Amino acid sequence: MAKIWKKNGIRIALCGLENQTKIDKYMPLRVMGYEGASYRDMLKNGDIDVFPVVTLVLYFGDEHWQSPKSIKELLADKPYPIEMTPYLNDARANICEVAFLSEKEINRFHGDFRIVANFFAGKRKDPDYTPGDEQVIEHVEDVLWLLTEVTGDDRYHDICYEKNFQEVHTMCDVAQRLEDRGRASGLQEGIREGKKEGIKEGGLIMLYRLASDCILTVDQAVTAAQPYGIKDAEDFRNRALVAGFHLK
């Protein structure tokens, strides 16, 4: 994402934002490519006043960025003549480790990014973190899509398609929606498991009755009951007795 920074109608700088969920060893080279392309476009367009290009990498990972942050760092272990060093152009990747921002740093933001930064800082400290930010989200759908893309959790953007989505204003509302979805999912799972248990119990009772009426031998009933977890004839007889059937 690239944004022109203007003041009093004058272009001050071009700011590029690169979102990263994983560490990229070659990030300095990518930054050089982005910024070089921007300067080349200025020349193509015949801009008289060339202005700075700045790239900021927003890194959302939960471990510190340990890879090189400049081209010289990237080439530090490469066998090139030391005499070349003064002539080697460098480019630095400005890495913002979002999840490691301090509370003081996060509070310096006032827009939606403060909410996003607070979310990832909380997630890093506690994987089971429940967002409780009461700040009103200005661009709710954009924030939820960002959370989905970065976390890989589709539940966030699924909220955008829920009934009364317009009532979602804060991360507290988002947390409530996630909790409600969890309850609904748990209820459906419980119903499915209940149906399975009901079918199993009904099948066994039918086999107990058939064996009790001597329509099936116990061995035949045991074979038919194996999918229901019956181990052997003794197990079948004991369960039948508990269910109120006396087998011969």
C-alpha cells in the first residue's frame, strides 16, 4: 500500500506500507525494489521536485524479527572484496514489530491501527486472548478482513455477513459475536452427537429384543452389534441385562 504524504498541498513523501505475517530474509532487497521503482516512476513522469520514498514493514508475527534488516547485513557473510564496501549501496527495511509494541507506544495511535496493534500484542502474550477493546472502530469491515488475513481465522470476516452486522462497533462486540458463534457451533455438535448416540442405542435395543425373542442367536446379535462397540457375547449379555432383557 502506498500513500502520498502532503502538507499545504505540497507532496512531502511517498509512504509505502508492507504487511508481513512471516519473516522474510530478503526483505531489504524487496524494499530496495519498491523504492527504486517509485523513484523511476518520478523520472518517467518528469517530476521536477523529487520527494522521499519511505517504506515501513508492519510485521504481525509473534516472534522477534531475527533476519537481516539491511542489504549490507544480508551480504555480511558473502565472499566479496572488502574494498567494495564503500561503494555498496545499502537499503534498510524499517520493521515495526506490531505484536511487540509497548502499551505506551500503542496508545500513541488514535485510529483503527491502535485497536489492531492492541489485538496482536494481546494475542502474543496470551493465545487465548479475548479482545475487550471498547474503542469504536471506524472501519469495521476493513479491520475484520485484516484480522482474517493476518491470523488465518475466517471467523472474523464471517461476522461481516451476519445479521445485524451494523451493530458491531467495537472489539467487545466482535468478541461477543465469536462467543455466540462458539455456542451455536457447540450446540449443533451436541445435537449431532446426540443423534449418533440415539441411533446407536436404538440399534442395540433392537438387537437385544431379537436375541431375547430367539429370532437371532446371541452370536449373530454380537456380530451385528460390533459397530456399536460390543466386544463379545459376555459384554452383549451384560448390556442387555442392564437394558432389561434376559437372554437365554
